[in-house]
Amino acid sequence: MIFICRIDIILLLLQIIMTQNKKIFHIVSNKEWGGGEQYVYDLSQRQKADGIEVSIFCKPVDAIVGRYEAAGLKVMPMSLGGALDVGSAWRMAAVLKQAGPCAVHAHNFKDAFTACYARKLSGAKEVRVVMCRHLTRKGKNTLLYRWLYGQLDCLCFDSELSKQEFLSTSPSIDPQKMAIVHTSIVVPEKVEPVSLRDELGIADDCVVAMFHGRLDAEKGLDGLLEAVAQLSEKPFRLVLVGRGSDEYTAHLQQRVKDLHIAEKVVFAGFRHPVLPYVAAADFGILASTVKEGCPLSPQEYMSQGHPVVVTNNGGQREYVEDGRNGLLVPPGDVQALAQAIGRLVDNDALRGELGRQAKADFDDHLNYEHYYTQIKSIYERQKL
């Protein structure tokens, strides 16, 4: 499989930052720490290591403000209420007016509105606005959104799938403003696996399959439990790492009882950091029934030399190739999912072969440093 990462116009405003005053402002408007906040944290730390002055606009949430401040980032709390929040736009404009050449990096459309309003209000012509699209959704084409698309300097998607889904409604946007960058994960130089079997009471001769992430229906967990029920005679355990709503977690626990697979499924709860648990598993599973742009959990297993069983409906199919570094199954197909899991449980040699290739692919074109080096090379080639 040839991995394609189009970044020929990646983050135009960041290119300017790299060649001039090296200032960037990220906007983070969620109320809780999650994958998006971690994405900004990782990127900010890497940019900071390159001598870029990074600041964060975020909501006044102690858990978020404190985490960014502890990383040595300047944080400016504000309400960030979206397209109608003129107050945040004015406050941001006052900062941009004094910043000189800089970039504002939004991570959703409502924050992109705020950034574009702020640039207009500041009158600063050397400010660039980029938005990264981390969702797989159809593009809107209302008058307001057409204005926004015209204001953005770059709209960056996390996968080809996300871009094509956005374009499926023919939104009015200049194709030259769009780019594709597959997101990546930061992996420590050394990850020490936990004693998973001892910790969770799993026999040494049992194969460990693992799902980690949010416990949610869209992750295909109901179908995954049904697949496990079809494999009740095989020597393996499914470990679920993560948490969800109390209601849905109770639903899953009841399904385990109803399917008579209590001895097969372990609810491990939230674990941080998660990579030592990933490293201790034998393979990973992502059975999402929705289209995810560039899910990162499969990359985490690949980084630790483990194969993955994933559905073929999301951006994961752009870096997981069936029979080469993992196994792909149709979403919602319980029989196919059970067969794929069974193949890996039964065949240690296959797990090893796929896992070695998964690790090689991660090291070659999926790891974070490679991702960042590609972006940096684009900055250096631009004479802006």
C-alpha cells in the first residue's frame, strides 16, 4: 500500500510563522479534556521545541487551562461561544492587533468564525487563519459558511475520506485552499508493558484482544460482544479499556450477561497512560459503525507491533491494509468480525507477521516525528 499524505498547501499560516516571527495561536473551545485537546497539546509542544511562540485561546475551564499552563504555554481564557460570540472575537482581535505576523489555528468551524471575525476587527493583515477538520461530515453551503470558506487561508482535513465527505455537498470553496494531513500520535521512546494478565486475572495461555477508547454505541461495541459470543470456545479474552456513560456501560454489562460471555470480557475502566496496556495486548480492535476521519487507536497498536482488526468505513482504511498490517471487515457485520478475530486468536504466526508489518509502517510513515518533519519541510520550501 502506498501511503499518501498531501500537504502541499498545509497550514499556510504556519508556513509564515516558520519564516517570520514564529507565533501561533491555537483555539480550544471544548469544556473537557479529550482527544482534540491532546492533539493541540502534542502539536504545541513540538512547535515550541522548534522555537515557535505558542499561545492558547480556550474556555475558562481549570482542568484545561492548568494543563496547558503546566506545559509552559501562554493561555488566554475566553467564552468562545461560536459564530454569535462577538465578545470573544473582540478580545481575540485585541491580541492579534499586537501580535504582528502570526497564525490562528482553529480546530472546528465555530472557532474558525471567531478567528476570522477577530482578524477583521483587528485590521491586522499579517494574520492567517487555518482550520483543521477532525470530523467526517458533509460541508455546509449557506451564505454564512460561504463567507467563512472565503476567509480561511487553509482548510486541512485529517483524511481523504473527510475531504470527500465534506465536498459531497459541493460547498463553495477554492480547491487550492484544501489540504490533507493524516494525524499521528506521540509515542515515548520506550513503552514498558504492564503485567496485564496478572492485573486482570487472565491466564497466560489466553490471547488478549483489546479495544480502548470511549465506550459508545458508534464504536460498534454491541456487535463486538456478539462476535465474541460466536467465539466462546476459543482461548482469548476481550479487554475493554475506557469509559462511557453510566447508562451505556450498564447496557454493555447486561449484554455480556445475556450472551453468557462474562468469562470472556473484562471491563478494565479508564487507564492512563494507555500505551503500556496497548503494548501488553496481542492485537487491537476498532469496530466503529460510523465513519471516523483518522482514528488514532489503531496506530497505537501498530506502534507497539500489534495487528488490528478494524472496520473499513473510516479513514483507518487509508493506513490499514487487509492481510498486510491488519484485517479489515465491513461495519456491522458480526460474522465477518468474529471470523477476523478468530483468525488472529488461532494463528500466532499471522499475528506476528501482521504486527511486524504494522510496526514497520508506523515507523516509516505514521509516526509523529515523520508527520512533523513533513510539515516542517513544507515550511522551509515556501518563500513567503
